[in-house]
Amino acid sequence: MAETQRPVLVVDFGAQYAQLIARRVRESSVYSEVIPHTATVDEIAEKQPLAVILSGGPSSVYAEGAPQLDARLFDLDIPVFGICYGFQAMAQALGGTVAHTGTREYGRTDLDIDGGLLHGGLPTRQPVWMSHGDAVTDAPEGFEVTGTSAGAPVAAFENRARKLAGVQYHPEVLHSPHGQQVLSRFLHELAGIPATWTPANIAESLITSVREQIGDGHAICGLSGGVDSAVAAALVQRAIGDRLTCVFVDHGLLRAGEREQVQQDFVAATGAKLVTVDAVDKFLGELKGVTDPEEKRKTIGREFIRSFEDAVSEVVVEQSGGTKPEVEFLVQGTLYPDVVESGG
């Protein structure tokens, strides 16, 4: 597995900020993925993560049915960072004490700092964003307590030898002004992860991966004019050159000038081979008299597939001099939010 593809895993314990934590990791130029707390230790190990971050969550560690943390995670010799509920679950699994202190902290809170790698050099008293009822009262053996607050006797700890650390507050939100620094220090200084997940490195990694996957084959890309398909097409074109054919269907429902922009600007920027299908009359004819939005959506989808298939048929015949070659690959650009919403 390539180094740039090994993720930092964010274990979601039901936090509203789990995706935000993953975003903050990426802003530190490190690749991240969110996984559910039900993932087993074996499943985590299989992903070969560079580090694991345990998110917050609404539960008490003592509540019946609360998400559990398998202590075997710490036998994997992987850097781990706990946040809020994840911090408490981590402390409990490692032999520390989590208690109902009777003091709840919600919202802006002052954190008192006492050294440590993650907080060293930062203001000794700093505002952070808290959201907890239980609190860690005793750190696990071998851990240095580096932060306290009025409601959390142990608000931050770390064990540099084992590359383990955690905080009671939420470093991922802007209400914790030094939170991104703390998270970045965990990733780069404690876990030793290089800041290599940059746009240039991502592109080169994807191009290499596509080149290896496609080999000497051919590919077809349905180009919509949007960012997702345009970026996917540009990357694949850099990988396999003129063995990629992009098909753009003009269905008459485009923004003004979009067809010309795709034909001129996209081709000029990428050098990709482009086939444009003029299907305006067909689409508008099929949509004439249709008023139900869902029926419109289905009609557009159906006709787009038909137009694309017709175009692909003509393209492969032209490529083969009269006989169809095997076009083994279909290129599709999909935005990350679409993957999340579809459960992928």
C-alpha cells in the first residue's frame, strides 16, 4: 500500500464533528477516513492506518449501550489521539479513571497548560470548547497530565514513548483557537506522519494508479461540464493520453455558453479527445408536456444513458476501423459528499 494512501482513521463515536475532524486532518496535509465505532480492531489493522483518532460523542462511558473501545487497539503499536468521549474511553481502556465529577462543562472554558509536546510553547491559559459531563480524574500509568480545567482534573495527557495522547476539549472547532496546532503536532511530531497529502502528490498518485490499472486499455468518460467529471477526465488523460475518449452530451439544459466552454477550454487545457453529441431536440421532445419533477428526472436520466451509449458505439467503431475494440473502462468523477451520502 502506498504511503500516501495509508489513512489516519477517525473513529466516529456518534460525534457531530467526526467529519470535521477528518477535514482538519486533511488540512494538515494528511489523508483521513471516517469509520464507525463498530469497526473491529482487525478491520482497523487491515487498513494499515498511520494513526487513529477517537472522536467525541454524546454518551457517558458508563451509560448502558454506550459505544465501547476495544483495548486491543493499543496493542497495534499505532499512534492514537482521543478527543472528548474518545479521550475518556481511551483513558478507561488504558487503566485510568473516569468519574461523574458533578461538574459539567459546556461551551467556552479556560484550559491550564503544563508543558507537553502537543501544548508546549502555547499560552499557559487558553480558551477551548468543552462538552462533557464525566471527566478523567486519574491518567493511565505512564501518561503525563499536560492540561487541566475547572471541571476536568485531567483535560489533556500524553505518553510520548507510546505515541498516545488525548484532550477533553474539541480541538477541531474554531472555538479552540490553538486546536489545529495541537492536532497538527499530534500528526506530524508525535505520530511522525509527513505532510505529503498535497494536491500535487494526490494527482501524481492517482495518475500512477490509473496507469497501472488501465495498462494498454482504452477508456470512455462521460463529461458533464462539472468539476468532478472534468477533474477525473484530466487525470485519466494524463495517465493514458489519447486512449481516453470523453463524451459530452448537449441535452439543451446547460448553462449559457457551457457547451462552447467545454469544447474549447477543457480541450485546450487537457488535450483530451472529445466527442460532442447534439441531443437537444431529442431531450426537449421527450420532456415536452412533462410536469412532474420526478418524471422529468427519470426522463433526463434515461435519455442521457441512451445518448451516451449511442456515442460510445460510434466512438469505438471509429477507433477500430470498422470493428469494435474492447473499451474496458468507464471513467466517472464522484464528489466525496456523494460517496458519504450514498453510504459508500
